[in-house]
Amino acid sequence: MIRKLKLKKRLLALRLEEWQIERAKEMARRKHVPYQQLMREWISRGIRSEGTKRRRVQ
């Protein structure tokens, strides 16, 4: 059985355009996941991607 590691989360206030929130909600509905979870995943992927780019450049 595979278990996901539960890391502690902190509250973060982020101001987004209304269309960005609505688009994220639409995409989350299609994937059957909560939109905030989907947005956390996008942010996580972006951070990992940026880290990988920097390592390649150095």
C-alpha cells in the first residue's frame, strides 16, 4: 500500500484574478479534485521545475 506523506501546511493569502480562480475551479471539477488541492499541485510542480532549471544552468 502506498501512503502519501502528510506535511504540515500553513495558511497563505494570495490575490488572484477572478478568471484565474474560476478557470482553476472548472479544471478541478473535470479532474474531480478540490480546486485548492489542484492549485497546490501546480505550485509544487512549478517550484520543482524552477529548481531543476537552475541546477542545469549551474
